[in-house]
Amino acid sequence: MLWACILLPQLALDSVLRRLAHPEKPLALVTGPAHLRSLHAVNASAAQAGLKPGMRLSAAHALLGDVATVIHDAQAEARWHRFLAAWAYRHSSLVSAQWPGCVVLEARASFRLLGPWPRFEARLREELTALGFAHRIALAPTPRSARVLAGLRDGLAVTSAPAMHELLDRVPVRRAVLPDDGGERLHRMGVRDLRALRVLPRDSLRRRFGVELLAHLDRLYGDADDPLELYAPPDHFDSRIELGYEVEHHPPLLFPLRRLIGDLCTYLSIRDGGVQRFILRLEHEGRDSGCTHTDVEVGLLAAEREPAMLFELTRNRLERVAIPRPVVAMRLLARELPPFVPAARDLFDARAQQSLPWPQLRERLRARLGDQAVYRVAPAGDPRPERAWRRDDGRPMLEPALPPRPAWLLPQPVPLRGQGLRIVSGPERLESGWWDDGDARRDYYVLETAQGQRAWAFAPVGERGRWMLHGWFA
């Protein structure tokens, strides 16, 4: 097996920067009590001005007065860690997020599908960059060694156990991610690298540092199995973005909305599914108590997962909703995630470049004209032609086994007159509706006119004549 480790050196900071329209402006995450704030992380422009993690907020303001600050949210960081584990699950069935700040996945089994490691690695980096997360990636035969190597040098790849052992022997103990503070203690004792550590008596190491250190070394070098806590994706999507300011109009909401839709589509591709119904929740700061919200419900006629389509559809729905109070956060909830069946396309698609596929055009019309303006029809189980169809509301319905029906059904039957009418098939007797004052007793025939048209007409039971035209076959 070969394990890839994706190290996320500034996960907490990236989870904030990715929701900002201008992430290049100076920004710092702060932590601690209100009267004693300190910097948890800073972005590149703030670091160039001299700001550093651990610095007091008052000192940071003295160096850079216009730096924006956001309170560090450990729970939000954990949610994004799980999100990236879900993203990694689309590339491998063995994914673990048990260590903070990194995700490990088994890569060898994916080479046949995604190509050799250089191509696989390039794909991982491209997608992580598009998602807005800084990263370091390394490959090694064990997950712990991949984690250690990712911390040493970005892009390091070792595929054989002997080469891994030789490389690990030169790793400083302070960079070997040893349990607790074992690396610092060993360095003060004069043990500089893992080669020197491994030649020490194991009994002495066990007495001084505990069995955790020896277990870590064995799993690091592949001398013992490493039972990881494997990730399993949840069966729903729930993501929230705090805006950090009050928004009273629709345009400033579009950038975070695009991020939410992109994250939703990433999650859908992980599950190989789609979404047919979800809720965009606009959260308002409560003036009296609590936090109120406005829900924008988005429903589609079929499951979809195209980011551009879902964004435009949600934007159209959002722009039709009045914002009663300033918005401070946005949340996207999708509980029902049905399987996704892509639309069939021709190999040589003759569709014009600027034209829209039918699913996108259909959903755009529904978003602009209303849900009731565009709908699908489904069989209603009633043999009477005028009542045989209904609006499709998602209820399961078995289609009755019926003879061919015309593509064009007239609103009301009209007399069919003419010479040379020829019976093609029939009769098909229809007798129904006695319970709802719509009693119908008819004999239906397929007729061919002198001009070659095929009509669907009926006559009184037992008769052939006095035809009433009910529809035309295409």
C-alpha cells in the first residue's frame, strides 16, 4: 500500500479566507478572552507587515491599524477538516482524518483509475487550490511516514520500504511527530535523529516515555499495523458561512453563495449522487432575542449536480425573496440526496454553442416563471383519456398497460367527418367514471383519413359511425 498525506498548514485561516471576496487584504484570526486577545494565525499580507501568531492584538494594531480580525472558531475548523476528508473520499475508499491538520488516503489502489502518482498528485493539488486550501503532499508506504515527510518537504514521494527507512533515519526527532513532547525531550537529551533513537534500549524508552512512543516508531517504520479511524461520509450536506458583516441586499450574497454551491457539488460528486431539493437559509441577527432566519427553498424536477446550473437556479430564487433584516450568515442544507443519472448525450453533439441543454433551460424557466409554470406529467391510473394524466408531484405510480395513445389529445372531442375513413385497429372499450358523475362508455378506434392522417376517435358502444375525434397520432 502507498499512503498520501495532505497536510493543511493553515486550515483555520483558509476556512475564513475562502469566503472573502478579497482574501489578499490583511487579516488575522484572534483567540483568547476579550480583554486579552492574541493572534492565532495571519495571512500573507499581514505577515509582511510584521504580524505573527501569538502576538497580542494590541501590538498587532500598533503595527497595522487596518488589519481585519476574525475570532477563531475551533468547531468550524473541525467541520472543514471533515469536509476535506469527504473530498478525499472521492479519490480513495480508505481515508482517515484522525490526526489534526491533515488527511491521509491510500493512493495505490487509485492509480489504475486516476493514473500514476505524478498525475494523481497534480489532480489533488489542482482541486485543493480550487477549493481554496493551502497544502503540502507526500507519499510513503505507511500513513505515519507520509505525515512526517509532508512536514519535512512538500512533494516528497517514497515508494519502497528500504528507501523510506533510510529517509526516516535522518529525520530530526523534533520533526518526527512523536507523542506528547517526546521529540523535544529527546533532543534535550542529545538524541538528534530517529536513527539514534532506534538504537536505544526499548525497555529504557518504555520506562521513560511509555509504550506510545515505541508503538509510534513501529507503525512509522511499518513494523506494526497502523489501525486508522477510517472516514465514512454522512448522508446529508450542511454547511454554514458567517459573513462577518451585515448584508441588506442580494449582490454581496452571491460570492458566499457560489462557495456554498461549489462545496455542495463537491460533496455530491463524492457520493456519486445529486440533489433535487435543498434550503438556503439566510440568518439574521435577532434584535430582541435569538437569531431569526429566512429560508429560500430550491426544488428541481430531477436530481442535478452541475455547479453553474445550481448556482444560477439558486440565485434566481434568492433574488425573488425580500430580505426583511440584515443577513449575518448563510447556511445550505440538503437532506435528500438521490442518485444522479446524467442525461444522455450524442457523441457528436449538434447543439449550437450558445444554446442550453434542456435540463438547464427547464430549471431556469421554473426559477423565473414559478414552480407551477413548468412541470412534468405522469400517468394518473384513470383509463379516461381526459383524466389519464396529472402533474408529477414525485408520488410513485405504476403506468397502466394501455394500447398506443396519440401524442396530441384535443381539449374536447369534436365530430370527425369525411369520406374514406379506414379503421386501422379497434375497438378498445372504455367504461369508467360512474362514481364521480363523469360516466364514460365508448369504443375507441384508430382511423386513417383519406389524406393518410391517423386519428384516435370513439363511437357509441356497439356502433361504427358518428365518430368523435379525440386526438391525432404524430
